[in-house]
Amino acid sequence: GVMVVSGGVHVGAQPLVGRVAASRHIAVDFMATLKGALMEAIQAGGPAHAVSVCREKAPEIAHSYSKGTGWNVARTSLKTRNKANAPDDWERVVLLSFERRSARGEDISAMEHWEVTERHGRKVFRYMKVIPTGGLCLTCHGGEVASAIDEILRELYPKDQAKGFRVGDIRGAFTIVQPVE
């Protein structure tokens, strides 16, 4: 069974509210770091250069957070570019709920979900925060991607599903798993 908890409930030694705040901070920081790296890449070598930066930099950022915290920090989406970021069953359910919440008019900019649940037979705290599609994202994820970029993407990601987004769409989510025990 899945136990959904909120507020000041304690899990292990750490109150949940602290886990949520720490996870939220990582997600916000991750987004800012990645955005900064992309803008730098575009200024340095144009949008085509941003593709390789995103491809290399995003997993590096995720890895450094994971190493620094001992948690699993990643990105996922219902429409992935890199299949390594495909959602697991729990993440897929949450992503679909984000889409429903958005369709009902909820603001996606602060949209998040957390739960204490089981993963691989262990009790874990899981957190997800929406990655909204911004103008910068459309360079490589929009409906009209420049042909030079499109060529690179087709070469690197033959099974790419991550195109056709509009500003304000849910691009995906940051996803964090923290061990509880």
C-alpha cells in the first residue's frame, strides 16, 4: 500500500517538511544551473551547441546532486529524448496526475508531489517537481525546430519523443528518491 503523508509527519529521524524543502531546493537549483549552462552554450556556440551541453551537462548536474546528498536525483518525462530518463511506474502515475492538474487550470510553476512509499522493497521518500516549458526550451523541444538542430537531434536521438512542446506545457519533472531507513 502507498501511504500519502504531508505536513509535520515524521519519517525516520527527519520531519517530512525538511525533506520536502531540501528536495524543492535541489529541483529549483537544478533548473537554474541547467538554464544557465544552456544560455551560456547558446551564446558561445549557438543553439546547436546547446544540444551537446544539455546532453552532457544535465546528467552531470544530476550526478553531482546525487553524490552530494546520497539521494537519487534525476529528470523524467512522459515524452523523453533520452530513454535513460524514462519514468518508472510511480513517476508515470505522478506525471499523468500533473497533466490532469494542469488541464484543470492549476499553475504548473509550483506543482509538486511527494510521498513515502516503497521502492525495491525499501521505504523511501519520493519527490517530483514539474519542469515547465519555457521559451528557451522551444529551441530544441518546440514544434518548429531549426533544421540544423533537428539534424543533430535525429542523429543523437533516433527515438526522440521530446518535440512539439509549447510554452506553458509540462516538459517533465525533477524526481528525487531519498532512503528513509
